[in-house]
Amino acid sequence: MVTETVAELRKIRTDLDMLTNLYSKLVDRLISEEEPEVEDLKAIRNKDRIASEAELLKVLDA
């Protein structure tokens, strides 16, 4: 037996799912998807070099 509270919560969940779907479609229409530029792809793929403590102190004149 489903209580009134459980039924109401299921209805709310359904409404939230519908709103999430509508929001997603709206965002897809408003924000066009662009292909990344070559420079961006390089930045994504390249491994970052981590500066040492000595390098940081040198740059900060500490």
C-alpha cells in the first residue's frame, strides 16, 4: 500500500525530472557547442609541469 506521502513524493520526482529535461533542452538551444581550437586541444592533452618550491620562491622574490 502506497501512502499519500510516498505518492506525492513520486509526483514531485516526476515533475523535477521533467523540469531538468526542459532546462537541459533550453541550455542546448541557447549555448551553441563549439569545437575546441588547436591551442585548446594542446593544453588539454599536454601534461602540466609542476614548479618546484625553489622556482616559486625565485619568481616571488622570496
